[in-house]
Amino acid sequence: MHSLELTVNGRSYQTTVTLKTTLLEVLRDKLFITSPKVGCNSGDCGTCSVLIDDKLVRSCITNALSTQGKEITTVEGLSKPGHLHPLQEAFHEKYGAQCGFCTPGMILAAKALLDENPKPSRKDVREALSGNLCRCAGYGKIVDSVMAAAEQMGQAKN
Amino acid sequence: MTMKVVGQRVKRYDGMAHVTGETRFVDDVIVPGTLTVKALRSPVSKGTIKTMDTSSAEAMPGVAGVITAEDVPCNAYGLVPDQPVIADETVRFKGEVVAAVAAVDEDTALEALEKINLEIEEEECVLDPLEAMKPDAPKVRPEGNVFMYDERPFRQIILGDIEAGFKDADVVVENEYVHPSLEHAQLELQTSLAVPAASGKLTIYTVSQALYFHLGQLCGILQMEPDQIQCKSWAPKTGSSWRHNAGFSDVNYIGGTVGGGFGSKNDIHADHVTALLALKTGQPCKWRWTREEDLLYSTFRGAWFITIKDGVKKDGRIVARQMKSIRDAGGYSSLNPYVVDKHSFVATGPYFVPNVQIHGYCVYTNKPPASSMRGFGVTPSVFATELQMDKIAQELGMDPWEVRFINAYRTGDQTPTRRVLNSVALVEVMQKLAEKAGVDLPDKLKNMNSKERGWT
Amino acid sequence: MAEGQFLKATDLQEACELLAQYGGKARLLAGGTDLMVAVNQRKLFPEVLVYLGDSGLNYINAEGDNLVIGAATPFTDIMRSDRVQEETPLLAEVISHLASPAIRNVGTIGGNLANGSPAADSATALLALGASLRLRSKTGEREVAVEEFFTGPGETMLEPAELVQEIIIPRQIGGAKWAYRKLGKRKAQTLSIVSVAISCPLEGGQCQGVRIALGAVAPTPILATEAARILEGKAMDAKLIDKAAKAAAEATRPIDDVRGSAWYRRRATEALVKQLLAQISA
Amino acid sequence: MKKRGIGIGASLYPTGMSGGGDSSQAQVKVQPDGTVVLTTGACDIGEGCKTVLAQMAAEVLGINYEQVKVINDNTDNCPLSFGTFASRVTYVDGKATVDAAEKARDILFEVAGQMLEANPGDMEAVDGKISVKGSPDRSLPIGEVAGAATFGMRKLVVGLGHYMREPSAPDPETGEIDPFCTLAWAAVLAEVEVDTETGEVDLLRLVCSYDVGTAINPLLTEGQIEGGGAMSIGAALSEELYPNYPSLEQAPTNLGDYAIPTTMDIPDIEAVIHECPSTNGPFGAKGIGEMTANTPAPAIINAIHDAVGVWIMTLPATPERVLRALDEKGGA
């Protein structure tokens, strides 16, 4: 076993992993952070999306040992009690979530976009979310949600 | 009365939990001491199990239990209970479960599967339903490859006089349509966690989209006495080493929050196996399918082969429809006979046809069992019917809108199953569509409504 | 079960030494976007992982007439690089259609090439750009043209203890016209059924050094050399374009697979080459 | 060359299991403070049944949606629902919920009738109050009534509801049967652009018009229309479980090769809601969960025909199928 130290949602953790352990397994099975989901284990669906040092990645095909010392963000880390991230507000308000299974990954993909591009077009949003599959919603209301959040965050800044 | 809540765009009840990641799906439930389940699947599409020796697997450190068909009290389930939980002697599709293992972790479970000594004598299979319908085709099932609706090998729907209808027609339009097999591709994989208790109570965390439907079936698997078995083809093992005698209140099915269904979770995929392993090992057992397993071996929308022959008047009226639809059901009934029924009941689409003859076939092949998927059997009938409408329009030199307006059901029309319709709105729905899409319909169509035909 | 070793290479030299030390047992890990899929599916049981994330092989430099990209540079970094966008815009365009944003964030160009996939999108861009690869081992280094690098489906000329150090791309400052199309089962996050990348420097309206690269239509990504020869030194017109497109289709050796038939791949190659050349000449 | 075309399709869809017999039950419990717990066996598979059932209960009891909490998570406590399929939950479980809520409301009317010295038959539940119809000054907050019922009159303010369409079997000879609760209606328009050289189909526009009876929650209704539309787009253009049917070879083993649509494959779907109330559904509702996935595919295929004159008789219309059809026809 190898020792692994990493920070998740601002809290540091130490755990042990093998050579083939994925970041997703660390989060779910060791740290009990379950918002990243197992949808394919091959990087095809995006339900396991998390941010590593603010960059969107697939935790299911991220070798855990490659995250040594890194900062991981999951959707649990976006909200504080009684205070949602504007993206969370918008997904709730605009019906960006149906079954909810893709939602955590979708919100993180959207966050990665807005961090870099605070005023995206609908096309920008579609491109940024193109690796996150949703089988319920047909994507329109998801794009609506991201656009609304961008608007909200833009106003908050001014 | 004006309504205050109904009709409002209120936010999703569980939306807050979804966006915060709080929503707990089956895979997110953590119970200490849970074993990992993996299944051994048939490598062939059809065959007879000659050897099934699990002793080496059972002897492995870390393996808590192995089950085979011998361990299933009533090894037959489904709406038509004809599918074994674990294949017993005969395998009918590639990927059919022939044994399952519960072990301390995934690696151990997978290693144990490799230690099971399985020999299957491969037999000639049939994958094409059109081939399977031939008298000399390899038998998927002992009693024949076509589901019997009463005395017929098809569901028959008859209205009016089909021959008179064709005689009355000016033109006959006949075409063949193929609707392929489709996968639900719901994002939450087939997953089940069964937790036994010393009291005898079994708790199952399920992805089911039909809790009570599955509860009933599961109790059937766990308790039925041999003389209660409805299936004829697969006799249960009376010498089963244990029997649970479960009633509805002995099992608590926990679920209700499903990560996408679309019909993929109307059939039990994993709960029966985890339940049996939990009862055998006395430990919580969890089985999460891989995406590959889910794509290849879970239920799916079976393929359809549809022939439509319509008798049409020059003015656009369809006066006769003869339709033959063949459903590739795969190896077991699952919900297929029902799917064919639903398809057949509405096989003229949203159009009034006075003379109708529909034959819907449910045909078994050596594929995983097809079953429900969003739209059941209606999806392929809509596909075929709507292409057929455009082909009729083309044949008559008519506008595709007009053909649909002319034939659209009106209030008081009779369906092929002789139901008289109320609350009909197709004409209005099409008018709204045209308006939204910026299509300027001719006045004749703009002035139609669903109350009356508007033409003679 | 053997514990396995996770070794971080802090520089190129160390990476090469570790590869030499552990021979065939060692696997290089950068983004892991292909490697970990194989591990998850239990097709690969690595005993030694040599991690390249901190090896310093993440860079985009201008060296004389060339742009030099470190093998462990993630796709997103390449795609967003001003230098790449200005000097080899074809590469940036190709990468923008590759896999998905999350994969591009960590997947590296060296890893993509080393896998030797016939459908490796980055390879078509590099073939069209006339790039070469610097391969490195403990005992030496060599530079090979991208067209020589691939030897078969999933196969490259890399020796067991050798790695891709960097990619060397001739800079195309001004002048060069280019075009790219990828045809997959859907519009994003999809493997190529056919991909075509064309780089076509024009001098006085004439094609000079045109290169037409084809992906997913042969055991390796290939160059349609005959098609290029047809165009070389000529001004493009519809007739010439047709001829070149047919020649490109002739150069393919496609297979039937889950994504498309050989027949279709050949036809689509012709169509895409034709459309892209028309786009370039317009 | 690229050519554009427009295609339409129409359809109907039956609400509830064909042949009936699919029962559902519900329990509505009014707590002593007037808040409500609805217990149902219906699974929420993403369509949002918890939301619409809570809306129905709130409407009957004249309270806010937020005051209704829903439990649907286990069979020990939740009453029976046959399942979330057959587009049945809004209608069948909806009727059971309305039945339960009305029965709970009847108890409140009876109690309030005693408190206000009025006939329970003359009461109404609106705006969180139980009032005598036409006399807004004679009213009590629902919490006060529920409290009085619980602590004063020792009553359990619980309504148990049920609905089941009588089971029926088709006549073996004619197939005659009255199989479904009600019918919903749909029409869809698709606009495509077809590349005549590669066979690629680009879906430019999808307009979906649905009769939903009554939209209990138009936001969720749109969600169904858009989501079903996306599924049908996948069926029309890219999805196929057995590419070499009937052979099992080359069946996709991952979600890259089984190509469900991504954000880039779906245009902003335009949803049109038409409301022709069902005569017997809860508040006139019908069920459209499934039918949304049926009509876009043929509309897209008809649009391809309109664009380039070929019929794709076997789904999906992959570029390869379109190109082969164009070859057979001798070009666009």
C-alpha cells in the first residue's frame, strides 16, 4: 500500500491506496464523498467529474497516486450550509437536474467553464459540457441553468 | 375554480438534494461488512451446462459464498415467469448468469469466478427472429420460438372488414420498416445491495422503478412451493438446501430515487442475486454491474420488423390497414408479450382507419431478454406509421400535413380495439406545432378541429 | 499480491533510467486517460508506474524553425497556447475535437501518440504538419518522422525502455492554409470514423509541400502521398481536387468495425478530402 | 453539397398500463400543525413524480407546495404503487393522491364544521384555511383545525386513496379491449441539413407540440418533452445496440461506442404545451413521459427525405446508411 495525502473541499486527508486505485475510489470508498458517481469507469460519461486544482477531470480514470498533494473539489465543496453556489441555485431554479445522477459532474464542468469564461455563449456552454452525458434532460435546461448562473455571478461582481 | 399550485412551475421537490450531491443512490449506501458480488456469465449464446463445479472458488480465502441454480428456491420469474434467476442446465443467451460469487473485495470475487469449473456444450443458436419463426429453426425454448396469444402465435386486432377496405381503396401503399435494438443507457448502473438481519428480515436497496412489482416477484423467487409454480418449462429444484419463505413484510425494498430508468429498471436485474447471496452468507451483499455488462446483458428495446399495407382513397383517407409486426424478444419473456400487445392496440397511430387487421408477433431468439423501454411497443409503431404517412402523401401527391389532418382521430372515432374516443386533440396539437414552427397551413387545415371530421 | 511501485520521475533523465531499470514491467503514467481505462477493465496489471506529471516534460517552446512540445503536455495547454494557435493552428483545431474537455485537461499528446491508435486524432494533425518525434532512452535518442513512428494498430516503433520526449513541428508562420474534419458517431466526445487533416502551403496560388493526413482508415494514421503529389506545384481547381480526393481514398486500407464499414470509410475519405481542399482553395 | 429539409410526425400515447389492473395507493397525513406528509410507493426516476404528487395534494388541501413532504422510499411504510412506467404515475398515482387528500380534507371539514358551526359540505380549503364557502370571515387556519382534530377530537387526520383501472383482457378473436386510461397527442417538426457527400445529418431544429391534458407543472412537462426528444434524436441518428444485427459481434461495450447524444448533438428543443384536459384524470392530467421519445425520430427521417429524397427505412440514419441510400437512388 502507498500513502496518499490530498485535500478535498478544503480538508486534508491521508489514506492508503494501491497502484491501481482511482481517485474516484478514494473519494467514494475511503472518504465517503459520494457525489462523484460511478457511471462507466472508462471516462465516457462524466458522472465522476471533479476538479483537481480547479481543472475538470474524470476521477474514474485518474490514478490516485497522481493526485498526491493536490486540491480536489467535489460538489459537496461548493455550498455552505444555507448558502448555495450560484450554479447550484440555477440548476435548482431552472430545472437543470432531473434524476440527479449526472448533476454533480455537470455542475463542476460548468464551474470549470465559468472560472475561465464568466460570460459564455450557449455554444461555449455546450462545448464545455460536451463530455458530461445526461440521458434525462435533453441538455436545454442544463444550458439555461449555466447561462443563468453566469448572469447571476456577473451581476454579483458589478 | 382557479388552481393555485397545480399548473405552477414549482421547483423540483428533490432538486436541492440533487444540486448539492446529497441525493443518495443505491451505490452511495454504505453498510459495514458488505461483500462484493460478481457473476459468471455464459460465454455462448446457447448451450447445455455439463459441468458446474464451484468448490475451488468456495474454498478461496475471502470468498463468502457462491450460488448456482441449485440455490434458487423458485428459479423462474417475470410477468410470464419463465426466466431463471441463474441458468439451470440450459443457457439461452450469451451473458446469462450461471453462477455468482460474494467475496470480500472485487479482486477476490473476480479471481473466484475464474476458479469455477464451467463446461458448456455449445449448441446451434438463432439470433434472427425471422429465422427463429421457421419451423426447423433451433429451439430457443422447448415449447417453440413464438409466444402464443391464446391459440394464436400472434396478437390479433380486427376491426371492420379488411378485404372490403382494400376493395374500396384507390391505392395500396405497402412498406417494410425496421426499428433497431436500443439501450436505455441510463447513467445509474444496475445496482443492488441486500442486507440480511438475524430476525429474518431482508432489506434490499434497489434501483427498481417499480418497488412493489419487484417485491412480489422477489418473494416468489424466495418462497414459492413447487406446486405454486406457474411456469411449465423450468421445474424448480425441490432439493434446495434452504428456503426462506418470504412474504411481503419480510422484505423491505428501499428505493424510490433512481438515477435514470427509461424502462431499464422494470425488470429485476440484480436484487434476486444479492438477496440469495445475502441469505446464504448472512452478510450484506452488493452487486454493481459494469457499464459493459449493462450495455450487453441488461434488458433493452428489442428490434422490430414491421410491414404495413394501407389501402388509401385518392382524397387521402386510409380505409384499410394490414400490419404485421415482429418483435425480437430475446431469450425470455420479460415484458415482451405485453410490449407487443401495447404496440398492436395502437398500431394505426393517431389515425382513424375503419378496416384493420393487426398481427403482432413476439419471437424468442438467443439474445438477452429485451423488455420495456420508454414507449414500450408504441415507439416502433410510431416510427413505421409516420414514415408510412409521408409515403402515402408522396404516393397521392399530397402535403404530409394534409394527409395527417384528414386521417387524424376525431372525438367519437373508434380505435382498432373498438374504444370510442374522447378528449382528442391531435388536430389542435398539429395546428399549434405549425404556428410555433412558422409553417403557414392552408385555411382548410387551419379551420379543422378534433370535434368533427370537417370533410366527407 | 505484489505491491507495485509508483515512481515519480523528476526529469527526463530519471524517467529514462527508471524505464531502463524496470524494462517491460514499467508503464509510463501521465494523464492516465488510456492507461487507467485498461487498468479498470483489468486488461492491464501494472507492476511499476513511472509518473511523468512532474518530469518537466510539459512545455511548448520555439526552437528555430520549429515548435517543440514536451510529450507530457496536456492537450488543453497545447490547444490554448497562443503560439500553437498562431503557428500551428491546425493542431489547436484538431485537439479541440479530441475526446472531451476533462480528458483534454490531463491527457497528453505523447500518451496519445504512444498508444498507436489508428484513430489517434493528434497524429493526423502532426502528420499533416510534417512533425517528427524525438524518442529517448537511457542509451540514446533518435528523431523519427511521425509517419515512420506508427507500425500497426496499437503498435509503434518505441522500444520497451524508450519514451517520446518531445514533438517537433515546423512552424507555419503565415502562408499555410489548412483544414480539418472529423467524422464520428456523434459531434463530440467521439472516436473518429474518418478524420482528415490537410496542411497546404500556397505560393502564388500554387500548392507547395501539401500534406494530407488520414485517420482511422488504415492500420495506422497515414499520409495520402499520391494525393499530395497530384496537387504539388499546381493551382487547385475542381478537377484536380476530385482527382486528389480519389487518390486519397485509394490510399486507405480501412476495416469494418463498430463505427463504420470499410466501404464507408473510403467514401467518406474521398468526400472529406474533396470538401477540405475546396475549402482551402476558396 | 448540403441540402435542407423539413419533416413532421404525429402520434398518440395511452396513459397507464394497457389492460389496466395497475393499482396505486397513497396516504395523506395532516400533522397537528397543518403540514402534510404524502406517502406513496411511486419511484422518482427523474421525471419528478414527488413534485407533481405534492402539488396535487397541496392543491386539494389549499396549502402551499412547500408544506407537503413526500415519502416514497420503502415498501414497509409506503403504500403500493405498481411502478413508474407506462406513463402512469401522474394519472394513476395522481388519482390515488387526490383521493387520499380529499379524504383527509373531509376530516378537516368535519372538524372545522363543528368548530364553525357549519355544514361540512359547505366548507372549502383555500390559502391555508378551512372556510365556509362564501363567508371568508368564517374560517380557521388549517393548523388550528388539524390541532383541534388531533388533540381535541382525538381524530387521526389521514386519508387513504386508491385508484385502479379494472383489469381487462383483449378478446382473443378481435382484440377488442378498452385498454387505457386516456390518450395524449403529439406532433413534431424537424429541420435537418444533409451532406450529400458524407451522408451526415445535422439536426437544425426540433419543435415538439404535446397535448398533456393539464400540465400539473409545465417546467417538468417541458423537461419530459426535451429529454424524450433527445432520446429520440439518438435513436434517429446514432444509437444502435447491434450494429451488425442480428449478429452480436461489435456490439458497443462503452458509452462512446453506444453513442447517446451529447450537448453538441441536440439543438435547443422547442416545447409547445397544449392542454386538452382528460375527462377522468387528476385535474385533467394525462401522461406523456414516454411518448416524448417516439415522434422526433420519424420526423427527422421524413426531414431527411424532404432534403435529399431518400427513405431511411432502418434506424438509425447513420451517415453510412444515408450515403448508401443516396447511392441507390443515384444521388441527391
